[in-house]
Amino acid sequence: MLISVQQEDFDVAAVTRELCGNRKDLGAVVTFSGIVRDQSTDQNLIALELEHYPGMTEKALEDIAHSAMKRWDIVDLAITHRVGQLKPAENIVMVVVISAHRKEAFDACEFLMDYLKTQAPFWKKEITRQGEEWIEFKQSDQQAADRWK
């Protein structure tokens, strides 16, 4: 399991190669990459700033990852989440899940993203030309996570 919270950008292909190695028992590799989009109402986002508590955040990501490993028959996974100030179109999050079968990998990847949105301790602030504003929690994210209960 590879868990990383970092400021620097990530390379999905490099992490996937590291996770897979030379294994011959894999039938599925599912990746999700999230990028910063201009979600401000008037499309004038300068940056999205993500804050976290080092140590606590990594532990929460590990707990989420262990939940996925227990629930699905997956071989391994990686979660990388960026923090700091990110501009529109920059990478923000990556999840890679490897397994023998695609359904397990797809479901685990979707579960991980739903739980990252609702259970991972990150705080997001929009920086626009008009000022700064903390982003509120979305009920739709919680509804997506609730379906896994």
C-alpha cells in the first residue's frame, strides 16, 4: 500500500509501475486522477488551497485504504493527495487499485474516492479575484459515501 500526502505533482504511470512491478497475477489496474477545476460561480478561480494536519491525515488515508482492502479482494492500492496551493488544471488526487478482477478494482477505487471526499481531513479554500472562501461540505458527496454502508 502506498499512501502519500505531498505538495509536489505526481506521475500516475510511475506509481502504477511501482505498484504492479512484474506481477503476472493481475487482471485489472484501475486509476483515478482528479484535477483542480474552476468551480467558482463566475469561473475566476486563481487557486485552490488545501490544508491538512500532518500525521493525522496520513493515518486517516491508511484507515480508508485498509477498509477497501478488507472489503474487496484487491492486491494493492495507492493513494496520493496533494496539499498546498494548486491552480486550475493541476493534479490534486490519484487512486490506483490493482486486483485479479476488474469489478473488485473498480468498486474499490470508487469507494476510496467517495471516502476521500467525506472522511479524509483536508480543508479547501478557493482563492478568486474577489477574495478567499472556505469550501463547504457537499451533501452529494456524503450521499455517495453512504451507499457503501
